[in-house]
Amino acid sequence: MSSKGSAKDVAYEMDKIIDEIKFDEKGLVPAIVQDCKSGEVLMLAYMNRESFKKTVDTGQTWFYSRSRQELWNKGATSGNVQSVKDMYYDCDADSILVKVEPKGPACHTGENSCFFNQVVKSGEIDEKFENEKDVLKDLYVLIQDRKENPVEGSYTNYLFEKGIDKILKKVGEEAAEVIIGAKNLDRAEITYEVSDLVYHILVLLVETGVSIEDIKSELAKRHKK
């Protein structure tokens, strides 16, 4: 009698959990399958209420095929079954995470995981953002350090030693070089000369105590106007 009551309690709790899950208009919810040991994401499939219950009841993954419009038991024909170890639903209750111990590959292609088509290689994103650092700010800090901690033979220190007149002369010369490059319609030359001009302007800013933030603030005010 008590065992029957216990089974009813379990069924009741399971119904409560299923009622909390937000199945879509087709009665489906995405289920992410993950290797419980390695943490590798193996596949993404869909469950309806029935396949969810069968997964819990049998301890193996069951899904709903949207193309065949029927339930299917992973590994029933291939033998690559997935033994369920843990199941979770997310904070919005609109997706399922199933941690399994797989017996064989998850993908029908024979790959261990369905996610084998690589988009970005390891380290590429970090490298991208590293290259997109605020180079102007970094250069400003370096120039500032040269002023405060002179390095023998440094061109930057040479400019600071000669003073404001020399710096202004170089800014004027580089501005003229930019004009020439622009008149030549030479993209590479313009890029090179503008870079020279920007460097010398940064030296001027450091010499006069004007920060990049001061420039950004002024530009922001103009933009608002």
C-alpha cells in the first residue's frame, strides 16, 4: 500500500515538473545532451511531454522527431544508447539539459558529437579582441611613460627635450604629408602619414597635459549639439 502511495507521489511530482516546462506552440522543448564525464555537448534534439516522461521512466534518452513526427529512442537501432545520469531545466523553463553516459558516438555521421563543424578556432576570438584594444590609449600611456622615464636614444624623448616648438613643427610637417598623400589619392600613403600625424599629436597632448579623455569629452559634446 505504501509503495503504491510512493509511486503516486513520484508521478505527481513529475507531473508538476512537466507542467512547469514551457513547451512551444508545437508542444516541444529543446533538449541539450551533454557527456556527464567530459562535459562535451553531444547533440541538440527536441522533447515533447511523452518523450520527456519516457526519458525519466526508462533512464535512456527519448526525443520527438520533427521530420518523422514520432518518438524515437536514441541508439535503438545503432546501439549508441545514452544512459541518463541527470536532468535539469533552465531558469526560463524553456530548455532541458540531459547529462548522459553515452555508449558510442552521438552523431549519425559517426562523430562523437553533432557539433564538429568548427566556426572559430581556439584562441582566434581572444586574438581578435587583443588586436582591437585601444591602441591610441596604449600609445598615449607609452608616450607619457617616456616623458616621465626617459630612455636614451628614444625619438619620443628627443621631441620632449627639444620642447613645444619642435613638437609643433613636427605636427605641421606631418599634417602637410597627410595633405600630399590625400592629393595623390594613395590609400596606403594616407594611412601611413595619418598614423605619423596621430603619433605626433599624442606627443603634443602629453606635453601640454591634455588627455585622450579630454578629447573624447569635447567630441561627445559636439556630437550632442
